[in-house]
Amino acid sequence: MQKLPWLSRFSLYLAPMAGVSDVVFRTLCREEGADVTETEFVSAEGVLQAWERTKRYVQLSGKDRPVGVQLFGAHPEHMAQAARLIADAVQPDFLDINFGCPVPKVVGKNGGSSLLKNLPLLGEIARAVVSELGEDCPVTAKMRLGWDAQSICAPEACQRLEDAGVRAIAIHGRTRSQQYGGTADWDAIHDCASRIAIPIIGNGDIRSPQDVQRERDAGVVAGVMIGRAAMQSPWIFRRARQLLSTGQLPPEPDAAERVHFMLRHVRLTIEQGLYGDETGAMRTMRARLLAYAKGIPGSKALRPELARVSSMAQLEALAEQMLGR
Ligand SMILES: Cc1cc2nc3c(=O)[nH]c(=O)nc-3n(C[C@H](O)[C@H](O)[C@H](O)COP(=O)(O)O)c2cc1C
């Protein structure tokens, strides 16, 4: 089976994150050196029953490629139909199946990580999507280690996914019951990677370029996927790539560069109109502004105002204060 083209080198993936990995952020992260991006998850049922409402989540820019669209669901046939609709409508570089989401809304409908409790169905879903898409679009998967510590099933799940024709698997090194607690178990990720032939992308708690280098040097996974660290520091991809290729770690961006990045992110989000008008965009961006501000010296006192900001003009005034003007 031919390798996915971006896996010809150790790949840096932007993680799919609901409410975060939108088309603007994916494009910015590509500019900052991410090799691959992914949309947040969309529900197969939503795609099939309410495409007009759902399609904005799978809008691709062209500048965010290679990009995967992530899909979740519990019915093989519906997953295959939704995958076909997406592949025809937006031509993603790959279609990723979510077997890791822990949130009750998804698990309650037997999607996401609940499929780790039913591996025959997990395999059936993957097989149905792979067979529907054929040569048109490669299929990948993202999963956790298992439902809980007593039911670790990642090695068996990986084998079933490989047998179904899945081309790569991202493993978040936690169980569903851990949610985001504890630390990701990279030994367990390595164990899976050493047992199967298809590439494994490691995920969980990559916080610095040095963490990326640790995994590249270990030589077990084909790449790493970065989520929360990229929300605060999207330049982690560029700094990590430079560390991997030259052995030199570039400095963190200074306060002015961070502020300008933040402002550009917000302006592009407003322009894109993904979240309605300027007020809607500002409301959606508040959590993101707080994440950016964490890295800006002296910005602590401005956090309450950032948490309430409702216009670009207000944000620009706060930015002036962050820059000490
Ligand atoms: C706000 C947020 C939203 C997320 N949404 C998704 C999602 O839509 N699909 C998915 O597979 N994982 C989702 N995740 C999980 C991340 O992709 C990733 O597996 C997890 O954050 C661990 O990686 P990290 O330690 O680098 O953050 C989400 C995580 C966060 C923090």
C-alpha cells in the first residue's frame, strides 16, 4: 500500500479540535509549519440530515492542505454515505474516523470512544468507509488506548483498522475514562506502533519542540499530533521543524509578534464570517485570546477584559496596553 505523501518525513499534525481547528486556524497553523491539518469532527447523521448547516464545519481553504475531514458515527452504512458526500463535496486529502471522542453527547450515541467497547463494529465502520471511498480518498482513524485502564484495546483495535484498509492511525495515549487527566502513555503508543505495519501518529501532551524531537529520535511513530499546545503557541510547528532539521531551537516569538498574530487571527475570523457578525466572532474568540495572552508578559491584569471583549476596536485598545503603549 502506498504511503500517504506527507508521511515521507516525520509529520507534524495539527489535532482536530472542536471549536478551534476551523479553517482560519488550520490555515494559520500551516503557515506556521504544520505539515497536516484536520477539521473538527462532524457527525455522519448531521452530514446526511442537515448538510446545509453542517457544511461550514468542513469548509476547506486550499491553504490548509493537506487536510483531513473528521467524521464520527455508529452506523457503518451512514458513515459510508456521509464519507462519500464529504469526499465529493470538498475533496479532502483524507477522511479521518473518530474513535476517541469522550464527550457524553458523542458517546451517548455510541460514537467516538464508545466504539472501543465494540471492536467488531469499529472494524465494520472502517471497512464500510474504506470500501465506499476506494481510491478516491484515503481513510485514517484517531483513537484512544481503550475505554478504561481495565480494558486497554488499542493493539487489537489497530489490527482491525489495518485489516480494514485504514492507512494511518493517530493514538491519543489516554483512555476514555481519563478524559484529559493524568499523562499520556507513550509506551502504550509505541507498543501499538511496533506491532502493526501502517504508520502510527502519536498524540498527547506534546508541549514543546523538544517533545517532538524526543519522538522523532525514538524512531517509533511516523509523526506527532499537537492540540492544546498549538492553541497557545501555533509557532510550535515551525520551531519544532527547525529543531528537527538543524538541531537549533529558534527563540519563542516576542510579545509584539504574539500580539500581532493574535490580532491577525481575530481579523481573519471576522472576515471569514464563520461565527456570524463581529460580535459573534469576538465571543467565539475569547477563550482563544486568553490562551494567546498566557504567553504575553504583563497581560495577566488584562484577562478579565479579554474575557469580555466584544469588538475589534476594544481588542486593539487592549493590544496597545499589552505592548506597553
Ligand atoms: C477543545 C478541544 C476540542 C477537541 N475536539 C476534538 C475533535 O473534534 N476530534 C478529535 O478527534 N479530538 C478532539 N480533541 C482531542 C485532541 O484532538 C487531542 O487528541 C487531545 O487534545 C490531546 O492532544 P494534546 O495533548 O496535544 O492537546 C479536542 C481537544 C480539545 C482540547
